[in-house]
Amino acid sequence: MAKISDLTVATDDQLSTQLGELKREQFNLRFQAATNQLEKPSRVKQVRRTIAQIKTLQTQRSAAAGK
């Protein structure tokens, strides 16, 4: 799981790339859960939280740039 301190030092492009990768992973995890092939159920929660953290950082940065 990514730490918030690691995410804050990342550039906007890096965050966007990581967000895309996490959304793809979340999609695959949903399919694994539906077919009962999920090895680590806790990974779903970790991915969801990391996506939320990245989106929060992006929102904060865009609000700060707008001021």
C-alpha cells in the first residue's frame, strides 16, 4: 500500500499513471472476486483506499493552483 508521504512527492503525471494502473487492478480484482478466485481479499480495500488518496491529492493540487 502506498504511503501518503510517497504520493505527495509524486508529480501530477506520476499520480495519473498510478491511478490508471490501480483502476485496472481494481477492475481485475472485481472479476476475481466474482469468480471466487481472489487470493488476497484485503488487496481490494488497499487499492480502493489508495485510489481515494490519489484523487484527494489531485483535488487539493487543482484547488491550490486555482487560487
